[in-house]
Amino acid sequence: MFIPRVLKCALISGAALFAATSVWADGIGASLLTQQHPFYIELANAMKAEASEKNVPLEISIANQDLSKQLADVEDFIVKGVDVIVISPVDSQGVLPAIMKAKNAGIKVLTVDVPAKGVDVTSYIGTDNYAGGVKAGKLMAEVLDGKGKVAIIDYPTVQSVVARVEGFKKALEAYPDIEIVAQQTGITRAEALAVAQNMLQAHPDITGIFGFGDDAALAAAVAVKSQGLQDQVKVIGFDGMEEARNAVDNDPVMVGVIQQFPDQMGKQAVDTAIKVMNGEDVPAEQPIEPGVYTGK
Amino acid sequence: MTETTVYKADPMATLKTMMRQYGGIFLALVVLCVIFSLANPRFMSVANLMNILQQVAVIAIAAFGMTWVILLGEIDLSVGSIIAVAGMVGAQVIGLGWGFVPALMLTLVSGILMGALNGVLTAKLLLPSFIVTVATMSIFRGMVSLPTNGAPAMIMDPTWTAIGAKSFIGVPIIIWIVIGLFIANHILLSKTTFGRKTYLTGGNREAALYSGIKVDRMKILIFMISGLMASISGILLSSRLYSAQTNAGMSYELDAIAAAVLGGTSLSGGTGSMIGTLIGALIIGALNNGMNMLSVPYFYQLIVKGLVILLAVWLDVRSKRRKV
């Protein structure tokens, strides 16, 4: 008979699952966008560290950039009965049903990194992208000595990037001798490379490029060098993950990068969740001021 | 051999043949549920069981369509892309202000047309369905992004979103739809000549041709069924998400194939049933939900899911081999 064998297999796999089990119910459930980007790995690690220090149960599910999986993860948190759900939305608008389900079940929701649209959450913790853009603009003006021609690589469908570019332009308004000659979209590193090359062809007198993210800036630096303009053009990026910081350290074209702090974001998310669990009031928005990294 | 498989495919014959056919896989589902509910008592709560059914609905319905295709000895890898296109068609038609019913109709028609394209290319150009649907998977996936340039499209129609959010007599509408489609597919497969022809064609194509079955027509019709089921999945998914996502349904075809194969559908065609596929889909849903309930880290979930699929199929194949 195969039945006893089935049971044997079941017991073994059951034991394996028990071994993998941590504490459930109560505490914080976090649904994160991905675990394949250094930013989110750092964010998740910071959340885990803070939760274990404050001795609060924390569970993290990874949506793997799939909105449907994010919704299912949140539904499972609701059934499990967590106290607070932390979400970094796959999509600002599409996350709405997940947040509404949690709120209808009486669970408080926090968003990190990406805000939700069309629904109020208890608190949003994320980089102050506008302030970061202003810092990038000031740094650009500084390295160009207040005059020159600047190009921007952007990603106009993402609100956080729009805010960065707005801040960047606002800061440059104070410098009438700096002119923005081109602004084009380059989302992936490959696209950003092509866009940067095109802009440098069209405007050979460009002296500065601002990339909306690390990928865009790193691609722009490659484009600058491939056209032999490394003594003329300075590149500034945004995100400040390790690869870009190393580039700032070693590559004279990469003069600086605006640095986001996923570790602070993760810590603050957990601290806010604890406050919410204790019934304390928390601010609806908690912007985290990014830093400027210009090398060791 | 073909004779017996065709006979076994009629699940209403006796309880005994049912146990013979689904015993192994059903037991696997029960064992899984027992393990999960021992580990977390909330797993077996009514709320969570409804939860699982809702979460697995999209896969289950696509898997019903997939079962037809696999029964015929073919495969449809474009299902995930059709799910995404269907949601986007619905969102766009609603966006035009045409209302719920036209949006629903056009979405279903789009699914049938995409399925028909797969069927015609496979049957008339004599191309392997594996290659045809790899190609159309890419074509349909590209088409999804055209209206919005890759951005998601919000759906604000109250009827459309009610499908995913509302209940009828205490049971979510999505679950009623799954039950209805299960019954419809089951009857079509096990009680009609069309169903019998499908088994015969999948079991032995030559014999089917000689007995006068229009195999080409069968193929096109069955790919149309698969497209229709996928478009219904797309409607449910977009109604659950209040939006059509351009990356919706990515790799769902693989879950649909896994559900059908877990349920005893043979990839060489001719053997399988809707009941088996439903149980297979439930196993996948119970696994995903159960591991979440147990807080198994995501990457381990993928590994465990693969292992359980292997184990369940192996047990099933083994138990059948012994009894034949």
C-alpha cells in the first residue's frame, strides 16, 4: 500500500515546515515589493534587526513585483491577524484593494518607500525625493562653478522620480548661467546609455548630466567616457547604492550621488508600527532626508 | 490502453473508480491541509478557506482551459499573456465609457480570438503548439503595454470591481464563478460527444482521423476554449486588483499546467479530468497560502512548492501504475 508511505513523506515534510516556522499572529506583517534589489534587501534587513531588538514579531513576504501576490500576501496577513501591515506597494494605485481589505479588517497600514494613491494610510515613510533633487541641483551648480549646460535622464511615470527632477530644476533656477538643454527618458541601464549617447551627440557642449537613479547615472558615465568627454562632463546620480558609491570613489566623471537610506527607512517603519500598536499617534508623512555622497 | 483511459475518464461511474483515479492526489491535498492546520489552526478557518479559493480562482480557471489543450496532446503557453491582455481590454473599454456589459463581452471575445489564433496557427500551419504559443505569449505580452505604454490601467467600474470584492449568500462571487465554470467544463468534457472526441483525438490521433473526427476543427475549438477561460481569469484578476497590470499573469501558464498535471492529466494527451485539475489547483493554492501562514520565507516557498509538485505527481503516477 502506498498510504503509509504518503504519511511518512507527510510527516517528514511536516517536520521540515515546523522547523521553518517562527512566531505567528500578532505583531507586524510586511509585504515588500522585491528582494532582488540592494535597496530592498537593506530595507528588509533593517526591519528585521529593529524588530528583533524591540522584541516584536515581524513577518516579511516578498511580492516579487507581482501585484496579485502582494494582495494574496496581505490577505494572508489579515487572516493570521497581525496588528499592523507595512506595505511597499508594487504599484501606487493598484495597491488600493489590498489596503482597503486590511483597513476593513481593522488593521492599520503603513507604506514605505512608495506611497499609495487614492487611499489614506496611517503613515507613509519614504525618502524626501524633492529635497534630494534640490541637493542634487546644488551639487551640480557647485561642481560646474555656476555655469554650463545640463542634461537630465528621467522616468516620468514614477512620481518619486518626478519629484526628484522638480527639486533638481528648482535648485538650478538660482543659477541663471546654468541651462537645461535636454531631458529624456531612460528607465533601464541600457536605455539610459542610449539616451545619454544621443544627448551628447545632439549637444556636444553638455557639461553635466543628472540621472534619476543609480542605473541612469552609471550609464551616463559610460556614455561620457565612450565619447571621450570625461574631462568636460560631470555626472550626478540618485539612490546611492554600493555600486554607485564605488563609482563616485573611483570614477572622476561620477562626482556625486544623492544617497537614500533604506536602513533608516526600515528602522523607522518598525518603530512607527510599534507606536501604532501601542495606540500612539504618528504623523501621516515621515519624509527621510537623503544625503549627499561625494566620495571617501 | 486508449479504451481503458477513455472509460476511466467518466468519473461518475462508481465511487470506486473515482477513488482509483483521484485517491492519490486527493489524499495529497488532505495531508497538506492536515499539516498546515496542525501548524496553524487558523488555516482551516472558513475565512481562510474562502481566502484560498479566491486566491487560486485565477489559476484554476486557466487550468480548466489548459486541461482541454493538454487532453488533446497540445500545450498553451500564452495563457498568462492572454490573462493580461483580457484585463487590459476590459480596462480600456470601461475607460471609453461603454459600460460593464460591452466591456465584459469584448474581453471574452478578445480571449476567444487569441485562442483561435493559437488554434489556427497550430492546426492549419502544422506548427507545434509549443512553438506557436511561445511566440504568441511574447506577441500578446507586448500588446498589453500598447494602450498605456507599460503603466497599469485603473478600473473604476463598480460592477467590474464587485466581481472581485463582493459576496453572494456569504460566498465571494469569484468562488461561485469557479464552481460554475467547473461544472460547465466537467459536463462538456464528460457528458458530451465533444468531450469524448477530445479524449479520443488526444489518445490516438490516427484513430480519430479514421473515425471521421475533424481533428483540425477540434484543435481550433479547444484553443478557443483555453483563450476564453484565460480571459475570464483575466477579468477576475483585474477585478481583484481594481486595475489591469501589464505584468499580470506572468508565468501563470506554468501554474495552470502544474494544476492540470497534478490532477492526473497526461501531457501525452488522452487522460485527465476537470475534477483532477480542480484538486490540483487547490493543492497549489493551499501550498501558497499554507506556507504564508507558516511564515516560510519566500525563496524557500518556491523550493517547497516545486518539491511538493514532484512528490504529488510521483505518488499519483505510482499509485495508478500499481492498480492497473
